[in-house]
Amino acid sequence: MAARSKVRAAKIEPLEDKDFAALEEEDDSSAEELHALIEREKKDFISLDEYLKRRGIN
């Protein structure tokens, strides 16, 4: 016997100005924080080849 599921379609709502305003916001601090994190953790990065070698994957 096949299982049945019910699916409801999402309610379509018109977009408002606040929806478009949210798309335009930029958060430069997160990009700067990401670059700082990469610089701090750079010494811990290994190559894919090294990772495969450590895992014993050929």
C-alpha cells in the first residue's frame, strides 16, 4: 500500500517596500570578520590531498 501525503501550496502574498529594502542591506562587518577568521585559522588548513592521505582514501 502506497503512503499518501498532503501538500499545501504556499499563500502568495504581494511584495512590499520593506521586502526590497532587506535585499539592499549590506553587512560589511561580517565579510571583515570572515577574513579575520581565515587569517587566524590559516595555519590549521590542509590541502585536499593531505586530507585524503590522512583518511586513507586513494
